[in-house]
Amino acid sequence: MKARVATCLLLTLSFGFGAAAAPLVEFSPPEWKYGMVSQGEIARTSVVARNRGSRAIALTFVPTCTCLTVTPASASIAGGASASFSMSFDSKDDEGITRRGFIVKTDLPGEKPLYYLLSGVVRVDRPAAAPAAAAPSSAGGGAWELAAPAAKAMELIYYYTPGCRSCEEFLSRELPLLEARYGVRATVARRDLLEDAAYGELAAFAASIGSSLKAVPALRVEGILLQGDAEVRSLLPGILATRAAGGSIALSVPTGAGPGVAGAAASVTAFSALPVIAAGLIDGVNPCAFTTLIFLLASLALAGKGRREVLVIGLLFSLGVFLTYLGIGLGLFAALRAASAVALVSALLRWLLVAVLVAFAALSVYDYFKIRAGKSSEMLLQLPNALKLRIHASIRTRARTAAIAGSSFLLGFLVSIFEFACTGQVYLPTLAYLARARGRSDAAALLVLYNLCFIAPLLAVFAASYFGVSSKRIATLFQRRMGAVKIALALVFLALAALTIAT
């Protein structure tokens, strides 16, 4: 028997089957498994809904296809009480493995809809002529229709994000199996949704067929758009079966489609600027960078530089640091993003990054206790002595020259290159996360923001020096706060690790 997954369920919603970890409404049985029925048979059952809360809850069952009915359709259940609902499933339009369900709405403020699912097998007791038309799609609200004969070749456009494990599994394993099963040859064009052009193309196509963009990954089959991993997997077999029978699929879309494009797909790549700001600021006061800055101020004071000259030097030095770090960031972002497009490499980089971040967090905590014990020279996350000596030598050489103001931009470049061995501990993980979560234009804007935050402490220190605060006083204040900086770095590392795992 050819199994066809037929579903009207709104599986494309970004929060999936479960609305909450511990819903206030509990169903018994939790899922209706009707077993095996003959095609055309009507299966019936009773489901009890129990209100686990203290206040009354109004429930409304919304069938996702005409094959489902429920009586009563809605009911108010007092706190701690239960109510029984009679359900039926008409299998006349189904074949093989089916998975359908009801959307269950509540009147609780801010509560997401629940789902009550049913699953089983519809047995076909007679030879099937041509594959049955697929069930109506909840995403578009239309119906599949068998059109004029066409060749058994199909062109598919698959919109996904690099590093998506289920996407790669679908393309490399499931789609070839479906092609072999139905005798259809599919040509797949991949579209990276981290590219602005690809996202715009997908959104424009959804709008052109009267639909809205609700979930990713998405699969375009001629004039059809399947949205969300579950819908692609459940409806594509029916489309391939119809094409194998010599037909082409058309989707009739009713007017008044759903809300605009800015739905779940936009939230998939959403990345707040707050983590970038926090990482940039904390990296800016990283002991690696800050101790070098204090040494620069002390060297300028010993060289007899005036306050205005120090301010000009500081501005040019900060500009050199900013442009150097931004250039490094853009280059590394491009490399990491190219690597993330390869599924195996992306998975290896992902878990390697998580391991490194957790290790850095542990080492930062270790450094914190060394600082508390008065042994800051024994910190592990700091510049090697050889690099420190080279940086200090470069600063001393230029601080004594009359052209220090002119060469301070170059000094900023050199110091940035030397310091990257230490400051890259925060910068590189941030870049790796952006490479997984954002497109090029968004990442460029966030990298500019990161580097502005990174040089903000530099500018603040040079401003303080201009207003008469000595480098010795600044150094004393930093020494008192260095332990707190290490704890903040540990938290940043753990937060980046959590974000990396979550994406």
C-alpha cells in the first residue's frame, strides 16, 4: 500500500505541536490513535478535557478539514472540572498513513492555541486508479487539482538556511527516496534565506499567489508554495504521486489570504542588537585591550604630549582599531558563512564553537579567582609575553617621535593585529553566530555596531585623559574592576554558547 501523509493541520506555525511545556488543559487520551480503518469508514471517539487551573476556561475546537467533526464545538470548563467531547473522522478522502488534528483555542490571555491530534492508517480495499488528490493545505487554504498531462520531471526551489540539519536531511535522503518511489525526477535549486535577494524572492512569490510567508524552510513547486518542514514533508508526496500519474498540480487560492510577510520566517533569523552591544563593550574593556591602552597613555605622558595632542592621537588610534577590526570581521564572516553552507562542516564548527566557548567561560572564572588572590599575572586568558613586548616596543618607538599624531592610525592597526590573539576570544564566536543567523547586509550593520562598542571604552579613556584624569588613576580603577570584567566575559561566553546551540 502506498502511504500518503495527508494533513490539514497547521504544522507550519513556528511553535510546533505543543503550545506550552505545561498546558492548563489536559486531554485524555492525549492523542487519538484510531488504528486502521477502511477507506470511507467513519471513526468515532470521546475525548475528555480537564481544566488543571483554578479559573474557568472556554475551549473552542477548530477542525482543520471537513473530514473532522466535534460535538460540542465549544464549552466552558470550571477550574478543576472536566468536559467530554465527541469526535469523528471521515476517511473517505484519505489513504495510507494519516495525521490530522484540531486547533484548540482558549480564552486565556496570551495563551497560544493547543492541538489535539489523531493518527492512524486508512486501508484501501479496492485498487486505486490514480493517486488521490492531496488534502487542502491549511497554509494557503486552497485545494489540489489534477490538471493537464505533463512530463514526469519537476523543478523545485527550496528556500532554507545554511546549517539547517533537517533541511540537509530532506535534500540528501528523503527527496531521493521520494523520487525513486514515485518515478519522478526532481531538479532542486537551492535558495539561501540569509541572502536578502532570496528572502525577497520568496516573499514576493508568496504575495503573488495570494498567500503570506509563515514558516521556513519553504518549497516552491511550480505555482505552489509549501511552508514549514512538516508541510513540505507531508504534502510533497501527494504532489509527486499526482505528477507520476501524468498530471500537474495547481493550487486554487482563495482571496483574503493571511497576514503579511513579517511572520515566523522573520523571527527565524531574528537576532537582537543587545547581545552584540554587550559583547562589543565587554570586549572593549577586555584586559588584553585595556592594559595596552593604559600603557599607551603612560607612554604619551612620559613623552610630554599635551592634552589636545593626546586627544588627536586617541581619535586616530581608535579609528585605526575600528577599521582594522571591522575589516577582519567582514573577512572572517564571509569565510565562516561559506563554511556554514556545508552541512557537515557547519555541524562540526557549531559544536567545536560551543566547546571552546564553554572552555573560555571556565577559564574566565579561573582568571577571576587568580585576580581575587592577587595573582593577575597568572591569568590564562591574556596576551602572551612575546606579543606584549612587541606591542610595547611599537608604542615606545612611536610615542617618542614628533610624528606620533600622524602615525597613530598605523599604531592602531598594528596593535589591533597583535591583540587579536586575545580579543578574538569574544569577536570570533560573535562572528560565528552572525554567520549562522544573519544575511550579509544585516551582519555588516551589526559588525559596525560591535566595533563602535568595542572602541567606545577607548574613546572614553582618551576623553578622560583630555579632561585631566591621569593614566595611573585609570589603571587603578581598571585593576579594581578587572575581576568583574572577567565574570562578565564568562557570562558572554556562556550566552554565545547557548545562542549557538539554539540555532
